[in-house]
Amino acid sequence: MSKHLQRDLEYLKKELLSIASLVEEATNKAILALTERRSELAEEVISEDNLIDQKEVQVEDECLKVLALHQPVAADLRFIITALKVNNDLERMGDLAVNIAERAAYLSTHEHLGAALDFPRMAEGVQTMLRNSLDALTNMDAKLARGVLKMDDEIDAANKQMYVILQKWMHKNPDSIERAVHLLSASRHLERIADLATNIAEDVVYMAEGELIRHRVEDFSEKK
């Protein structure tokens, strides 16, 4: 590998981790805004989304520049392909964090819904998946990435449970339908963030081992 290529790849990784940090912070703020009814945090997430969008464009431009200038192969090419995909997933996560923040802003100005929901537990699982997927990306840790894949079913189940509970609640309390719909929406956005964390974990396995496992989680998630 030439010194110029190594320098550009290191810069690309730095920029990718920069947007990852912004997205993780936005997600954590949005979740806190939702679970603790903190409208000021919701507004911060919404107002800071432009920075994530700008970073996403910068990282994509950097990937294309490295491809054009150096024509990398093998592991270097896998890294750039992964960076492009992860960059897109991170930007989508940022958008989902904004969606959660918007739901949180609405709910913070309305009476608390009395349904027995365990949003904090679901949110904690999503945060763990996101954090571990990004740690796996930082350290090229395929084992940690596979651990993220194992968690996705738990979040899917939690989202389905939210739907069942809120559906019953709306039948019994028609006046709370709008608030319940906002909560359902927030739950779905959390589940989508978990899906995208799974995408990143799958891409880390590809980057580290050269093995494509997307859509084949059941075949590979038990590997040590």
C-alpha cells in the first residue's frame, strides 16, 4: 500500500467515525427526550441533523476520491465499499433519531399515556446494538459484530409487544389514540435503528473476513 493511499484511508476512517459519533449522540438524545419527556433535547436533535447530512456527503465524496485516485483492491477496496454503505446507514439513523425526537416533542406537551410500556428496556437494547456495531467498526471486530446480529430478534419482539399493548389500549381509550400512534411510531423508528445497526454489523464481518452474510444471519451468528 502506498503512503498516499494509507493516508487517505486513515482520513476516511476518521471521518466515518466522526459521523458515527454524531449519530450515536443524536440517537441517545432522542431516546432520552422520549423516555424522560425532555423537549429541549428533542429540539437539539432536530436542529443538529443538518450537520449529519453534511458529514454524510463529505464521507461519500472522500470514498469516491480514494476510488478514483488509487483504484484500491482486496481489503482496501472492501473497506471503501463498506464505508460507503455504513455512511448511508448512519445518515438514515440520523433521520430516524429526528423522527423519534419529533414524536418526543409532541408527547412532552401532552398528558402521559398510562399504558404499561417498557420503552426504556427496548431503547437500552437499541443503544447497545448501535454502540457495539460502531465499536466493531472501529476495531474491525467480527466477533463483536456477530453479537449484534443475535440481539436483533429481541428488538423485533419488543416492537411487536409495543404494538399489541398499544392496540389494546387504543380500543379501551379512544381519546388517547393520537398519543398512542406517536408512541407506536417511536417504537417502529427504534426498531429500524436496530435494523441499521445490524446492517453495519454485517458489513463489518464482510470488511474483516471478506464474507457476505446479509440475509443469512441464522447461518453465521453462532460463529465464534
